[in-house]
Amino acid sequence: MDNKDSKVIMFDSNEAAQYRTNLSGWVSGNGRYWGEDERAARYDGCTHRLCEDCGGPTEKGWLVCKECRYIRDEARYKSMPKEEWNEKGMLYSDALDKYFSSWDEIEDYCEGEEVGIDKLMLIICEPNYLPLLSDDYGCDELVEDGELPDDAIQAIEDFNKVIKAVGAVSWMPGKKAVIIGKE
């Protein structure tokens, strides 16, 4: 409320809220008034809506039902370029939202859950690295045309060497699916 022209309205003021008996318009099943906005009132009061793909019911918040989402996910996965995994890094199961670090781990999971490896929709992950400091780190604090002290520049270079040596700190699904068996 920095603006001097802003009016202060206290919680108990009649301007903060008023009880009205002469309203007409849409009220959701939750009791919220939406005026002439029927769509918003219906959305607020519903628990389900029609799936955009099959027309069946799906939970509010989703445009497509669970079955159709799986069909879409499977089609997207099948259209991905395929590549053999070099067994470095991680694999991501798009079907399970789960990461795996070895074929043994995948085989153990499939055996324990009695699911085929082809159902996991495995994607090769790409590494995430810590960001490096740029040479101009701290330049906003310097005087105009000022330069960082040599010790600071050396510290940035040393820091960046350490960060590069750390390697990947996490993984994210990439753009290539894993070749499984004979495809």
C-alpha cells in the first residue's frame, strides 16, 4: 500500500463485504457466486469433467482421463528416437516416474512387480551439473570500469575447477528412448 491515493478499507467496513439479497447469477455447488460466468461456476462445483479424447469422465484438473493419458504417453514414447544405453548415468521410467541406475535394478524391479521391461517406457537421462561462476561475477558491485582483484579471479577459477570435477549432481529424462532387446 505504497500509493498515497489507495483507500484503506478495514475488515469490518461495509465496503469490505456486503450481504446482498438481490443477486442473480451462477452459484457453484460449493456456494461461491460467479455472476454470469456459468463455466467458472460449473468448474468450481464439479468433481469430474469429460475427457477430451474419449468423452468419458475424468477428474477435475485433468483434460484427459488416465487411460487416454497412458495412450498419449505411449504414443509419444514410441515416436522418440531410440538409442542403446551406455550404462552410465540413469534411466527414467516414464510409466512409473522412477529412476534406475543399472539393468540389474531394472530386472529386479520387473521380477518383483511382475511387469515386462517393455512396459516401463525407459528414457535415457541427461545429467544436470552445478552452474559455474562467470568471469564477471560480482561486477555489479564494482565501481565503473573497475576490475575484480586477481585473488578473486583466481578463486573463481579454482571454484569452477572443483565444480567441474564434481560431475553430474542429478539427472533428468532426455529425448531418447532406450533400445530394449531386438527392436
